[in-house]
Amino acid sequence: MSNPDTPTDPQQLRAEIDQTRAELGETVQELAAKTDVKARAKQAAGDAAGQARQKLTEVKDQAAQAAGAAADRVSAAKQQLADSDLPAPVRRPLPPAAIGAAAAAIVVLLIVVARRRRS
């Protein structure tokens, strides 16, 4: 009934038993981690929050770029109007409030689009 692979030396046998216990302990820890629903839910929530923060940063960057591009276009249009031969009342530049409102509308639009994509 003896197994030919079983060591006969007591020290080797103890070492093999210790190794088996260590492997069994690791297996038990892995199984316990899989059954810990609360910890897994917390990890998933943390991952989702990280992804949301990353997406928000991307949307903010896109909004800033869009606002900058809009400001550049407004500036170019303003310069074109100033350089044109149109009468003064027609060449009046856009008021700063209108420029700010347009930039804010672009930012809000980008945020709404980003939220709809996440849903």
C-alpha cells in the first residue's frame, strides 16, 4: 500500500506536508476571495468610478478644445468684419455675453452627449 513517490526520509515528508499545507492555504484564500461578494462589489464600484473620472476628464478636455476653437473662430470673424468695407453699424462685433453663451452651450452639449453614451 505504499506509494513509490512518497519520501521515506521524515524531513522530506515534513517538507512535503508543509508545501501541501501552503498550497491548500492559498487555495482556501482564493476561494474565500471569490465568495466575498461585498469586497467584489466594492472593487467593481471602484473600477466604475475610475472609468467615470477618466471619461469626465476626456469630456472636459474636449469641451475646452471646442471652446478654444469657437473663440478662435469668433476672433477670426471679428477681424474679418473689422477689415471689411461694411458700414460701422453692420460691422459691430458680437457682445462678449453672446460669445460666452455660445461657449457654454457647446460645453453643456458635450457633457449631455457623454452622459447619454455612458447610459
